[in-house]
Amino acid sequence: MKSESKVRMTRKKKRELEKTNTFKELLKIINSCFKDLMPRLNQVEDKRHQSYIEYKPQEILYVMLMAQAMTVGTMKGVTGSFNTEICIENFKKIFKNEKLKEIPHHDTINDFLKILKPKELEKIRKYMIKEIIKRKTFYQYKYNNQWQVIVDGTGLYYFKERHCKNCLTKRYTNKKTGEEEIRYYHNVLEAKIVAGEFVFSIGTEFIENEREDITKQDCELKAFKRLAVKIKKDYPRLNICILADSLYANRPVRKICDENKWGYIIRFKSESASNLWEEYESIKKIQTSQSKAFEKQEIIRPKGKAEIKRRYKWVNDIMYEEETLTIIELREKVENKEKSFIYLSSKRANKNNIEKLVMTGRKRWKIENEGFNIQKNHGYNLHHLYSKDTNAMKNHYLIIQMAHMIRQLYKKGLKKVKILKNSIKKESERLLTSLTSKVLTTTELLEIQTAKIQLRLE
Ligand SMILES: [Zn+2]
């Protein structure tokens, strides 16, 4: 009987929670975390012909930001989903603009994004990131007093015909016809802070060719050099540790990290620098034969699951060419399957820090899961071509990064949202329903304006 009533209580509570005006909660999170967002959206450099202007920059950008935070998914969806009298009424109140007759049409939004410089949105993202990292709530996720920043590239769009002068190109042989064909791409390199469950984009560099007739194409590593300059400029005192895959296990990358006083934990593959690997193996052999000070073992027995055997080894101070390097290694065995994780680490390893170092290195997968995967496959529609225009494409990408930041704070920082464990899609529907079917009252608007939310993190 007791458990039955408990279930009923939960259901009742759930029903009550489901009734929350979620749009109001979303605005509270935005206002509480990013108080100056709205005025900043209005301060972007506006290159439009001033005599034809119907909407202020903030009205266009905020509508698009809300559409992405609600994972509307297409440009027509923005116009379609927001097309209710109540929705217009709500935006009137948010923008304090009684004259607002309609939500900006998707063509109007795209026309604006075609001429807006992406650096204007990057400035706003920088403001948002700075607001987040100054919140003490997130300090718990730093390691060695450093923020962990994952760097990774991904493909955004591909075309069969040349799309613009900046497209990357790739030749390949068509298996059916045997003919050589060219494909056209747009890729991006991202730097994201990973803080517990949160993944926040702090820097973006588009991988693209300057013009058509180049001899060597742009690539992820070239983009990293540019991205590093941007990050250092935007966050000069930010103490960070770069987490990256084995593509980055090379000297130029380490040099950039050293010069910027950034730490690094970079995946290492023995075949990528075989001399270094041999050096590591030979020192390890000597170390292991002499003492147990450079290795550690642990066995984990999770309830109802197979036991996990972990063996850590490391070598500090490997003299390699002109560098002194540390390599850390984990061999993990579950049943009969063994996986190895090997990293180059800027920090020397010891028995006390080895597990944490390896765990930090392994966080790299987060950008795939929480970052790119969610943005691509769970509503944000990152692959979708919101505009064919190269410049607008970049702005859409940046708006998605900001919207994802807001949505994560909303989902993971608000207890009443977190507790429901709704899917992204379901929660988006709730947000959209709130926005388009409930007019915000004066009391609610006041509540939004004065919101001071203590983020509830685990
Ligand atoms: Zn292109």
C-alpha cells in the first residue's frame, strides 16, 4: 500500500510539474545567467540599409536563438511554429515593443544573417562563456585549477556541386561508374569547455579554403593554429587544458600549448611517432624491472556487471628531440576484451594523479556525445542547411552553439525540468507550447526580470 501511494504522489507531482510554464523558466534562466544578452544582441554591427529596417537586430537574433533553443529545426519551422497571436504577444512583451506586428519572417532572418559578421556573434558567445565561468558553481569541474577544453573537428555540409569559393574539395572514385568525382565540403573545428555534464562551445574556426585556386587546402591542424590565437585573445587568463585526439599528438600543437601556458592531454598512437613510442617502451621496461612506483592496478566490480581490470603505467621526463614529455597509459580489461588508452600529458604522472589524468583524457568522447552528436542528431539539426549563403551558414552555426548552451543550463540546472527526464524533443514541444499558447502575465514578467537562479548541479 505504501509504495502504491508513493507512486500516486509521484504521478501527481509529475502532472503538476508538467504544467509549469516552461517558456517562463527558460527566460528566467537566460535573464539570470546572461543579464545583458538582449542589449548585446542589439549592439551587433548592423550593415542593413537603415531606411528599410522593420526589426531591430535583437528581435531577429533573439527569435532565432529561441527557435534553436526549442530545436525548431528548419527556417520554415521558425515562421510556422511562432505564428500565433499569443507568441507575437509574448515577444512584444519581451522586446518591450508594442509595435511588433509579426515575428520576423525566415527570409528576413536569413537576409540579416547573410550580412552580419560572424565575429559579432562570437563576441556575444564570449560574453556568455565569461558569465558562466565566473559562476563558482562550475569551479568543481576544474582539474588542477584548469578548465578542460576539448578540441575536435567535424563535417557540417557536403555538396555534389561546388557550393561556394570556400568549399573544401575531395576527389574520389565513383564505385558504380568508375569515374573520378569531386565532392565539396564545409567543416568546422570546435573548442568546448567540458564541465561535468555540460559542454559549452568557447571557440569556433571554420575549415575552409580562402579561394578556389589554392594549392594546399585548409585542414584541421591549420584551423587549430588560428583557433588557438582566437582563444588566447578572447580568454587571455583562462587556465585551460587541451584535450584532443591523436591528430594533435605533434610538436607544433604542443608548442602552441606551451607558449600559451595551456596544459594538454592528447591521445597518442604508437604508429604516429614510432621513435617516441620506442623510447617510452624501453624506459618503461627499465622502470618496471626496478620498482613498482610507476604503475598502478585496480579492479572494479560494478554490481551485476563484469569486473573491470585497469592497469596504469607512465613514464615522466622522456627526452625526445628538444622536448621533455610524459606518456601515460591505461590498459582496461573487461572479460576478455582489452582496450588501451595512451596519452601525452603536459603534467607529470604519479600514483596519486594517474587515474584522474587518464579519466580527464578520456573525456574527449564528450564532444562527440554531448556536443556534436546531440547537435546533429537530437533536434538541433546541425547538418541542416538553414541558409545556402556561406556567411549566414556560419551565423546559424554560432546561434546553435549559444542556443545549446542555454538549453543545457535550462535542462541540467533547473530541478523541475531535470526531474522529468524528458527527451529533447518532448521538452522542446513543452517549450513551444508555453511560448505559443500562454501569454506571460505582468507578474511573470517581473519574475523573469528579477530572476536569480541558483543552478542545481549534481
Ligand atoms: Zn562552399
